[in-house]
Amino acid sequence: MATITSLGVGSGLNLSGLVDELRAAERQKLVPILQQQSAQQTKISAYGRLESAMDRVQTSIAALNDASTFKQQKSTVTGTGVLATAGETANAGRYEVTVSQLARSGSAASNSVALDQALTAADATLSLNFGAGDTQTSYNVNIAAGSTLADIRDQINADKEAGVTASIVNDGTGYRLALSSKETGKDASLVGFSGLDSLTMDAATLRVGQDAELNVNGIAITSKTNRVEEAIQGVTLDLTAVSDSPVTLVIERDEDSLKEAINDFVKNYNEMKSTVGRMTAFNGEGETSGELIGDRTVRTIENRLRRDITDSLGEGDISRLSQMGITIDVRGRLRVDEEKLDDAVANNPEGLATFFAGDSKEGGFAGRLNATLESITSDEGIIQSSKNSAEQRIDSLEERKLRMESSIERSMERYRKQFGQLDGMIAQMNSMSNYLTQQFDMLGAMQRSK
């Protein structure tokens, strides 16, 4: 049987070109399927962007579902040498802090020895002494026979309970073992070490640790570390330098942080609404339209969110967003009356806390909205369900496309066979025509020769 590449050889007709045209015409049947697949893939991509926008709203509303957001305090330090962090239990107030002494760790070094010198002929014990006055303690580190200075350093550092870190210092004439307390303060301070005849402490290098000393509003305070917690309730002080003059610390409610959390929710909600708007936009002239125009999933989501945003909540001082200056415009976006919101933040933080966070995880506005968003964005949520449906539709369309391609190939094979038969018949007819022409020419020649 002739192949497609030989079609037309016998007849002289462009049968191969005709087959190509028929194939192109047949494949037009695939266009609607491919368009539907593309539309479903576009939907999946749009659902992904919508889900990301919802996730951002959910993240911002989570902060408003935490009662601590409404109790945040801020600290303002005037002066140097003190850093302050205020927790939610801090009381508003003004404090004067003076640092007279920073906490430090104790340290000491050994006499100078050769680096490769074996300092112990037999197993030995290095005794480390800590503390001050009557509170001294000691700790023993086992040192192996034949240990060099580096070996002793490594054996000390390998013992996590030793209470010191060890290093080696080159003093220009030899090497010293340098020990430093892991913790600051008098009680944890290294005050000496002994036990190795070839490695004794150089008393001139002893630097005893000390506690931090500070004064808060006339009250003397000591601390083992330079991080002082609860000297002022709910406040952590980090001491960085001795004060040349008193440092002023002001603790007050962090209104800016609370307002920022509310505005962050408004911003993310409006960005989500803008995303939905672009996806559902319709151009009256039919030139462009959003990927999810008329989509039932989007309509369901918008209805659920609109209900949560507009419904009243409880009987508290604040039961609606509008009471704190947040209203909905004609496009469904939130608008903030800054003056009204500032007043609510400054004068009614308890009412805001009750409205947003409620008395349980789902009790307030934020909890209610978060539950709705969870039903939208979770693995079993409405968006994922819509994605799954679109993917199933794509798979179904792919099966349909494969079946149609098989049908097209069967049609093309039938066309090739029919054209092959036609090509052969025309070739036979052309051959017979040539033969008859030759015979008639011979007869005519014979007639003329008589």
C-alpha cells in the first residue's frame, strides 16, 4: 500500500496536500476542548491567587484574636546605658534608672608553659573554685596523664558542667591556659584553680566576677546578669553601660501598635477585595473579563464575608466595625475614619478587645471571621474543593481529547487508503490511455505508409 509520502505520484494530483487540509479541518474539533482546558487551568491559577489573598487576611485577623494585642505596652528610654522591653503586664509609669556597675564573669590564667609540654605524668584533677565569701563551691575536672596545654583545654571544654570555658593565650614568651566563667555575677565567678603542679594560677590575672548594681527610683537593686527582669513589673532591662546620669524610662500603653494591627487587617481585607474585583470584572464591550466572572465559589465567599463584616456582635460597648470608624463603601471595601478609630484606641481599648477577641477563641469578631476564612482556605475548604473540581474537569477533558484524537487518526487513515486507491486507479487509467494512444499512433502510421 502506498504511504502518504507517495500519494499523487500515480495520478499527479496533490493528494498529500489535500490530506493535510483534511487533518487541519478535523483537528478543529479539538479547539473547544483545548479552550475549556485552558479556561479550567486559568481558574485554578485564579483560585490560588484568591487563596493567598485570603491567607493574608487570616494572618492579620489572628493578631486581633489575641487579647494580648490590646494590652501591649511600649517603653521609651531617654539616656544611654539601659535598654527596656515592656510586656503586657507592665504598669504605666515613669522611672529613673541609674547603673553604677555592670555584671561580669570571673576569669583567671595560668603561668606560662610550652605549648607541647606534657603537664601531667599521671592522671590528675583540676579543681575549679567559684563564688565569693562563704558561698564558695568547687568543681573537679579529670585530666588524663601526659596531657599538654591543648589537651587540658579540650578536656575542660568537653565537660559541660565545668562552669568555665577554656582557651589558650600566647603572652609572647609562652602559652597560658585562660579560664572564664560561663555566667556573670559573684556567685558564679571563678576565683581560682589548682591541682596541677606544672600549671598553677597566676594570681595577677585573677579578675573576680561581680553583680550588676542599679538604682530604680531610689531603690537599690543587684542582679547576677546584665538582663534584669521584673525589677519593674513586666519590664526587662538590659544594662549596657554605667550611667553618667540617670536614665529616664517611660512605660505607656502601645496605642500605635494596636492601631497598626487594626489597619493591617483593613489593608489586607481591601487587597483581597481588589483581587476578587479584578477576577470578576466585566468589560461591557466584551473585550476583557475576569477569570472568575460569574463563579459560584466567589459569590459564596463574598456572601459569607459580607455577613461576618456587617452583622452585629453581642451587647458590648462596641458591637459593629462602624462604631470604631470602619465602614463599607459601595465596592465592599473598608474605609477608616482615622479620628474615630484614634478615639476608640485611646479611650476604649477594653471595648475593642471585647469586640475583636471576645472571651474565647471564636467568641469575638476576629474569631468569627477566622472561622469563616478557615472554611474557605483549609484543605477541605471551598477553594480547595473548587480547585479539585477544576482539575477533575481537566482530566475529563483530556480523556475526551485523546478519544477525539484517536477518532481523527482513524479518519485520516481511511482518507489515506481511499486516496491511495484513487491514486492507483488514476495511474492505471493514465497507463491505459498512454497505451491506447501508442496503438492509435501505430495504426495511423501504418495507414499513411500504404
